[in-house]
Amino acid sequence: MHDVTVGELVRMWVDGWIVSRGASDPIEQPWGWTIDMGQATHVSRHVLPAPREADVRKIVADTSAPGTWLKLFAAEGTVRPWLGPGWQFDQVACLMTVPLAPERPEVPAGYTLTRWTRGGVTRVLVRTSEGHFAARGQVAATGRSAVVDQIETAPGHRRRGLGALVMRTLQDTAHAAGATTGVLVATPDGQALYSTLGWTTHSPMTSLWFEPSDSSS
């Protein structure tokens, strides 16, 4: 992965993310891509793999629609001065990758694992033996790369290896589909787990959305 640029990794993430979330095809922009999500609180997003001040300031100046998101692959401290009123910061995140390989994780006692594939997305569900939700995740393989997405472990079932179980199951699924590189954007908590599973961090990502107050609209 050392000869792959951050921009190329971000494009891999975009390609898998739109399949995972059922979003529109990305629209090419001079600075990256625009993707339509079509939800009330997430109408569209602009993804900038190498954000420049002039580009971000122009996007900010041209944005009036609430639910517009920015995904800027740079540190929050770098991009914060470029923003105007009405922009809300999501939690920090980072871009990570892993070389995919066969995995054979064991399901801990007291849990069951189910997986299914629909529309190019494989979902994994972990439940207790009584059927209670415990953990989940999904992966979209697009050629040689695969995007892992929406990893979640229920609060009462954390620190029991379920996150690793979901991740390794998804990685195995993607490898079996022919992908060689796993890609994801992780929260700080996720980054700690994924690092133990061999994932490498490549770039910070600042995530924010436009939600103007009465005074800033």
C-alpha cells in the first residue's frame, strides 16, 4: 500500500461507500467528488481528498442547503479557519486500510452470527442465544478494494471480542469476493480496535455538516 496515494485510497472508499449506503454515483469535481445521499439530514456530501483553502471557502460560500456535508481529509485544526457560520463538526475520524486475507474467527459462546448479501453488500449480525442484538457491520467489495462500514456493538456487549468477530468475518467475505485491500473511515474508538487487527492509518478526516441557526442563516 506504500505506493498508493491518499487520493487513490479516498476514491476506493468513495466507490465502496456509495454501494454500502445506496448513494448516487460520485460526480467528479476539480477538488474531489459530490455524492447525493437523498436524506433530510444528509442531502449530499462533498469529498475532498486533499482540501485546499480556496476550494473549501468557495464550497462554504456556495452552500445554503441544510444537510450538506463536507468530508475533508485533513486535520480539523487545518480546515476550521476556512469555514463560516452554520457548520457543525462531527467527531474526528481517520482513513485506514488493511491487506485482506482469509479469516476464520470463532463465535464466542452465547452468541450466534448470521451473514447475508444483497445488492453487493454483505451484512453480518451477531445476536445472543436469546436473539438479542449484540453487534453488526457490513462490507461492499468493488473490485480489488472493499469498504467496511457501519460497525456497531451494543453497549452491554462490548469488550467481548464481538467487534473483532464482525470485522474479521467481513474481511474474510471481502477477500473471498476477490478484494485485496480493505478500506474504512474510523472513529477514535474504532481506530483503536482496527489497529489491533492490522489496519494502518493514512490520513485524518474532518467531517462536518451545514445546519444554520436562525442567526446564521
